[in-house]
Amino acid sequence: MMDAEQMVEITGAPAGGVCPLGLASPLPVYCDVSLRAHDHVVPAAGETKASG
């Protein structure tokens, strides 16, 4: 796990808002095989102001 500062430095986005595509640094992206059941998959980032 990386801290919030490292997250922005490596990905270009704040924690909670990182989309797996278009990262500031090339990183491997892994997807669950269950996504194969869908014709289309839309990757998106989270919401930094969402509460759990």
C-alpha cells in the first residue's frame, strides 16, 4: 500500500479517484476474469468525498 502523497506522485490522481487507465507512471493493471461476462466494461475512478 502507498500513502496519499505517493498515490498522487505515481498515478497523478488522489486516493479514491484513481482510474486504472491514463496513469502518470506505467503500472500493471489487473482485472477480474468475471468481467469477461460483460460486453462492455467502463473503468472509472472513485469519489474522493464519498463516505463508506
